[in-house]
Amino acid sequence: MEWRFIMIGLACLMGIYLVGTVLFRPFKFLIRLAAWMLLGGVLLMAINTVFGNFGLHIAINPVTILTAGVLQLPGLVLLVLVNYLIM
């Protein structure tokens, strides 16, 4: 009788662990995505502040923020090149 309770308890703990990891992974990704967006916004504001006197202005919207945040420096270079090609 004791072994059955121990096995049921271990199975419940394993189930709680599996459900917790399955539910936490998307939340962890959303937190990282928010941090990337914050970093992208800061990088874009810095580029616009520093190079604004030279006529370089990159629009700050969700697409450019994600590009600058996820790709970081190569993303900023990409946005600057796209800005020069379009303008």
C-alpha cells in the first residue's frame, strides 16, 4: 500500500513538472521577445538621435523595432541600407 502511494505521488510530481515546462516555454519566449523589442527601440532611438543631424531617420514601428532587436547590429545596418535605397 505504501509503494502505491509513493508511485502515485511521483507520477503526480512528474505530471506537474511536465505541465509547468510546457506552459513556461511560451512565456519565456514572450519575455525574450519583449526584451528584444525594448533593445531594438533603444538602438533605433540612439541611431535617430546621433545621425538625425545628417538626415538619417529610421521610422520606429514594430517591424523595425523587432528587426533591430533580434538582429542587433546587422539589423541596424540592414535598416540603414534599406533607408538609403528607398530614399
